[in-house]
Amino acid sequence: MKSSKTVIITEETEQKLIADILEEAFYPTSDKVLAIKTYLDKNFAKQKLDSLDVNGYPTKENTVVMLSKEKQPLKTLNMKELLRLLDDKFHNMVSDNLDRKKFLKQVIRDWYHNNIKNNGILSVNHL
């Protein structure tokens, strides 16, 4: 049988706990989203390549092509490679390593599927 206990805290402690919880949550801002979207739009093109799934069956893999300044294809990247490139390029944008990677993954997903609107709002805004 579970016993229940009551903990009494002051209003000051309650406010501090709420502030700590909110500080730990990461909410991406539209200016950061739009900065990355602009970089992706300018330097990459989306494509799907023929590939094999884990069971050896034909499938399509989401990839991107890095473009030259003249908009010519330079190199094909899979999503993990694109994430590493963006993580290196925008490593100062979000200080926490895990938050930054979650944020960049969501930006990549939304950008690839055209889900980022002109206001910079992601399909998921709490990461």
C-alpha cells in the first residue's frame, strides 16, 4: 500500500521551482529558425535517392545536395551529415548541445517537408 505525503512549500520556493523548470525547457525563436532556413534554402536542394532499407528492400532516402555559388551540385549529404554540418555552422546559436541537436533536427525535418512558414514557426515548438 502506498503512503502519500504532503509537502508544504512557500510561494517563493514555488516561483523558483517554476522558473527552474521553464529555464530547462528550450523554445526555439523564429529568428533562429529563419536564419537556418535561409541558409538551407540558399545552399542546399532536396532530393530523394534510391536506396535499400535495413531488410534489403528498395526504398527512397531523403537527402540533400550541397550547391555551389552558381547553384551547381557539389556533394550529396544524408540527413545525419546535414545535421553535423549545421551543428558545426550554428554551434553558437544554442549553447546546450542536446537542445541544439534537437532544435536542428526539427528545423531539418520541417524545412525538408516545407513546414516552416514565413513567420519562422516550427511544427513542434517545445523541444
